[in-house]
Amino acid sequence: MTPSRTSIRPKVATAGTATSIAEQFQNETLRPVLKMQHELLSAVFLHMMDKRKVPFSGMKPEDKARQIAHSVSKDKRLRFQLLGLVIGQFTLEEYQTFLGVEGEAVRRIAAMIVQRLQDALI
């Protein structure tokens, strides 16, 4: 199962070599998974905005950026859904690495999701 799971991920160019385990994990695992799941992450976010009756499409760009950052950091249900979409794509080995750097990895995943959503939806 491991080779097929990683083989469907898009290739992502990274600059230089990673200096820490968390950075290496980000470049080798998180970036490809986030790229692969991008459309689904965006759809889940927009659905949650609609469900919460947040007038997201009518907001100014700077308000959209704030709403995205606020929602991903403060709305626990949304945050856990988005994290689950990413973590669910890990292999067993990647999950073991994730557990070793969990706090840092969760922060990196959340920040990368916010950046991707802001780039795509604003």
C-alpha cells in the first residue's frame, strides 16, 4: 500500500536541504499531500463558511484573509477536519515521523493550509 499512496502525490520542488526533521517532513510529505488535497481543502472550507452563514464571497480581500486565518485557528471543528484530510494521507512511516514532531507539524500544516486557502480564495 505504501508505494501506491506516495506515487499518486504530485511532485513539489523545494529549495535546498532541510535542516531539521520537521522541515524535512514538511518538504517531503506535507507539501505534496497539501498540493494533492488542495481542491478538497478549499471545498471543505467554503462549505463550512456557508454552513456557518459567513458571507465569505461578499467580503473584501483583506477581510477574507483574516477570516481564513481566524477560522483555521479558532474553529476547532474546521481545524480538525482540515488536519484529518492531510493526516489521513500519510503512510504508516510518515505517521510515525509525524508523531515525533507532532506539535511543530500541526503548526506547519495549519500555516500551510491558511496560506493555500488565502492564495486560492482571495
